[in-house]
Amino acid sequence: MSNKKLGQDLQGVARLITEATLGITDLVEAMHKRVVHPPFLPSTPIQHLITKIAGITYQNIKWSTQLIGNGLDKALGKLTPLLGETETTDEKEAIRSALNGVIGDYLEEKKNPLNITMQFRFQGKVINLENENIEELCQGINGKIILMIHGSCMNDLQWTRKEHNHGEVLAKDLNKTPVYLHYNTGRHISTNGRDLNELLENLISKWSRPVEELVIIAHSMGGLVARSAIYYGQKQQKKWIHHLQKIVFLGTPHHGASLERAGNYLDVILEAVPYTKPFARLGKIRSAGVTDLRYGNLIDEDWHANDRFEMQTDKRQIIPLPNQIECYSVAGDIGKVKEPVSTHWFGDKLVDVKSALGQHKNPVRNLQFKKENTWINYETSHLDLLSAPIVYSKIKAWID
């Protein structure tokens, strides 16, 4: 990793520490007010005096934190040219990706150096379409492209799991060229979908070989980002849409993830109890990308006029699967085939089977996958979908 990049990462961490300290101070101050001024009871002059004195103390803490934080940020900026080089590691990439998944919208808003910008990569290296470095990065490049789109809190390098990478093996077995999307999963899904739509148009126009076909393999949230990109691509009549032939979804929460809905319940419960209300802000650290997973938002209209932390029903626009594109879906299930139906409620631990297969209790929202294009892999967790040999065999049979 370059000197500049290391310095930017350190600056990013410093800013996060500063903001976290300020946030915790606000939380403690709010709790202090709740204790001194009990809900539903009048406050005495002594109580108001205690709050005023405490308020001055909390303000001093926040001023000091801001001053130190700004000074540290500037100091690290000046130190950047002097920092020694260090190698990028998979662990470092994973931590940064997880951070973007949780608070990526915040990192982007604050222009924090830890923010991940969307790009195509190959073996962790950026594919620069302007400099035409494709030939150097992708040996044996051809016009048959497999685009691999990772899930929430992950990155392109994490397609390799247990020494297996679906993209690399498919490229070898089927003579295709793998391209990996790297993106900030904390942004709204529709925002990422719009950007991917534009990036794919650029990729198709500047690929160093005539593009014969495009196939997408998407894991988890990546499937929603792909569907969003397809929606905007069709709406804007982009050229890349005509090259897209197949898309395989692996554990994609087409109708949302139950864990995010549980998080939303926690928000409401904390907000409803006067003494715990200040703690509700901790639940609201979840990024826009995470809250989009509650029901599986795809387009701007799904979230634009809504408070994403408010308890509400599914208000998504109905977006069917794209016509003239073969769509396949794999659902993971940690249970065994012969076990009772009740044991299959958890799906792959993160996404339930019905959501992964696009099935909905409201027939209008059912995605209508062809029966032969869906498959349940039992005794498989969400991440195992990336490495299970039987999953690879299924994908290969579908896109061959």
C-alpha cells in the first residue's frame, strides 16, 4: 500500500475516534438529563441548576475532543509523506469493508478517507479502463465476462473462501474473464445500483475485446445491487443491458432479511421507554445499506420519503425480474432435508429460504423464478454459499 493511502487510513481512523467520542458524550449527557429530570414529573430549580452545570462540563468535553481530533487529523495529513510503506493485507481490507458496511453512508458524507469508492477489480487490483490496464491484469482476457458482486460488509477478495473462488474456477472451466465489483455496502442499494449501471456501460464500451456476453453472479446484498442496476439500465436504455444474458443470485434477500427487521423493532422499543430512549441512537448507527435490507429496497422511491428508522410496513415499488434475462437463485438452509419444516425457519442464518427464492405471501410481489432455476442447498450457511463444491457445480451447470 502507498504512503499516501496509509496516511489517509490513519486520518480516517482518527476522525472516527473523534466522532465516536462526541457521540458517546452526547449519549451520556442525554442519560444524565433523564435521571435528573424523571419523565412525567416537574423539575425543581435545584434540578435545573445541576443540569446547567453538567451541561457546561459536557460542552467542554466536546470542545476538547473536537480540538484534539482536528489537530490529530491535520498532524496525520502532514505526516503522510514520511510514513513508510506497508503491504495491503486481506485482514485490513476485510476490516475496512465491514466498517463501510456498518457506517459507509456516514464515511461518504464526511468524505472520510476510509470510504470505499465503487470500482472494478481483479485479484485486488483496480481495473483502470481509462489507462487500458486490462490486458496486463487479466491474462487470457476475452469477450465473455463474469461479473462477481459481493455482499454486505464484504469485499471482492472475500469471494475466495476455503481456497475456492467461484469466479476464478468458472473462468478456467468455461473460458470466461472474471471481473470483481468492489463497493461501499453502507450506501443505499439504489445509489450503488445507479453507479453500477454507469460503470457497466463504461466497461462494455472500453473493454479491450468485443463483448460477447455478460453474466452476473451476486452474493447476498450484491443481488439487490445488481437488480437495481438492471432497473436503471433498462429505464435509461443502456447498451450493457443487451449483453447481460444470465444472473445467479446466492442467498440474496429479495424480500428482506429478518435480522434487520428485528433491529428495527429494537429501535422502536428503546424509543418507547423514557429511560432507555437515549440508547435508541445506538441502534441508528446502522447504515442506509443495512436498513435497505429490511424489506429489500431497490430504487430511490423505496426509501426517499421515509424515515428509515421508523416502524413501517413494506412500501417498496414492485420490481419484477427482468425479461429476456435468465435469472437463477440459490437459497442456503442450515437444516437437513428430512427435518421438520419448523427447523428451516432460519434459512442460512441471515436470509430465509422464501426471501432468497423471491417468494412472498402477497402473490403480486412473488418474483416468479422458474422452478428449474431455483435450488435449496441444505446444511449450508450464508457464507458457505461462497465455497460449497455443490453450489459451484450448480452455478456452472446453469451458466455453461
